[in-house]
Amino acid sequence: MITRLKIYFLFAIIGTIIVSCRKDTPPSLPQGNISSGKRLIICDEGGFGYNNAAVSVYDPINNSTVINVYAAANSNQSLGDVLQSVTEFNDKYYFVVNNSGKVIVSDKNFVRLTTISGFISPRYMQVVSNNKAYVSNLVLPTNANQTNYIQVLNIATNTISKSIRLDGWTEQMVQSYGKVYITNQNKKYVYVLDAVNDGLDSIYVGSTNACIVKDANEKLWVSCNANAANNVSAKLVRINPVVDTIEVTISLQTTQNSIGRLCINGDGTTLYYLMNDVYKMDINAAVCPLTGIITQGTHTFYGLCIDPTDETIYVSDAVDYNSNGKLYRYQANANYIGTYTTGIIPGFMLMD
């Protein structure tokens, strides 16, 4: 039920909902053709409660974006309310629609194949085998005993087969050594699920956490949130998944801001993260960079994606959270390439 990954605390969550309720629905832009081959899938969240989530696609061959591709492929049907993320698997897209509590499955032409309902407030999907995936969920922390679950999706039957209790706001996930590592926006742990038998364990990281990626050495990088009230700085921690312990902690030297998006390049050697500006850091660095490589300025940077083949940097701009957003494209050295129009609140992006 949240539209912004960058917001981590309850009061900010409430503010997000209030702001979201003021969103209008700008008219759709004309459609174009999408060439076959590489494409950037952009999740346009849409306004909270407005049922206007959409999908935009950046086409590198035509060097342009096409907006509302899902609606165009499905008789102008809406995806639903708040498109949080998308996962590609076996030539299908799995669109996780947060506030609608569902996952929509489409083919590569964005034609809907089925809708999987019954989720709590789904955020991200992690495929762990040909027949199984985990889906994380957001539950607003209205009381100390608020419960939540990781839901197990049977990909073969497109049904929820099981719910695993895991309290707090579960967020991004990654798989390593037969285990799935799950971040949590309400707890100071990274949770660990055995991908076969669903056995649950945890790693104490000292702060709530949100983003996770895997590097070239199979090590896991987790973004831990700042806590200004307790003078706790945002940080990156590196976990060794063989022994499930923290081996590196790097302070980001701010108690006022947290990482909104964490990405890694194609060969797994360079981290990119969004913390107002775009930052770039080698996985062997001992300290964080002091300045970003791309400055936010008057923009509202909201999403980040790195092309795994040529390290092109894509940054989305939510603009005013009300009108059509923007996509900015940069070379790996941060040289500007171009600007493109997207749908409302472009957030999570996937290079396919």
C-alpha cells in the first residue's frame, strides 16, 4: 500500500498516502511499436488508490519509450493499483501490483495470461525453482503484534501454495547457495529461507533494511536504513552466504537519508545506488564515495537500473508524482545521453 520505496518510516508512509491521493490521471500518450530484442521494462506505479498503474517500455533500437503497453495489449484494461515490480521468468512477465493484492502474468507481448489473487500487499517476487517463487509483502505497522507473511507461489499452477510467517515489512530478495535472503523494512534482520524446505533463519544487521544484490563473488550487499532519531547512519553491509555472517560494513555517513535503489553492473563488480544523487562504488572499496556521479538537482530521482551488457545507467524521475514521469539515460561514465517520457511515477525497472 506504499508507492515509494525511498520512504522508510511510518510518518513518511502516512504522508505518502496523503500526497498520493491528490494525483490526477494525465491522458495517455500515443502508442508506438516495440522492436524485438533488448528492452527496458518500466513499472509506472500510478497514483495510490487511482487504479492507474501502467507499463512503459524503453526501446533501445528505436531510442524511444512506449507508454501504456499493457493497456494497449489488453483492450485498454488497467493493471490495477500501484505497480511495485516486475519479474521475468520462462518468457513471461510477472507484474506485482501492490495495493491490488495480485500478480498479473503476461506473455512477452504484454498480453495477460492469468491473474493470481490472494496476496496481502505484494512487493517483490523471487523465483527459486521452475515451480516455486516467494512473494514479499508490506503490512503497515499499526501495532507491535502486527503479523506478515512470505507467500509461496506455485508457478506451474499459478496459485498460492503456502504462507510463511515473517513479521514486518518484507521487501527485496535474492537467492544464493540454495537460500533466499529477505530484507525487512521494520526489523533489524535479514531473514534467510531454505529454498527447498522453507526453513527460516536470520542475520542481525543492526538496522532496518530494504535493498539487496549479489556480487561477482557471490557475496550479498544489503542497504541498511538511517535512523536520525537514534543517530544511526545509513550503511551497506556485505554478507558471506556460506556462513551467513557480516564481513564488511560501510557507513554512508548520513543519518538523514537512506538508499532508495541498489543495483549492480553485469559482471558484479560495481555497485550503483540512489540516495538523492546516483552513486557508484567498487565492491572492493573500503569507504563509500563522498559525491555522486549524477546529481539529482531539481529532478525527483526515483528509480535506477543498470544495463548488464554495456553498463548504461537509467534513472527515472517521478517529477511531481502527479503527471507523466521522465527517464534519463547516461553512459557508465555518467555522460548524459537522452531524456524520455514515461507514465506516472516510474519506479522499478527491469532490463530484459
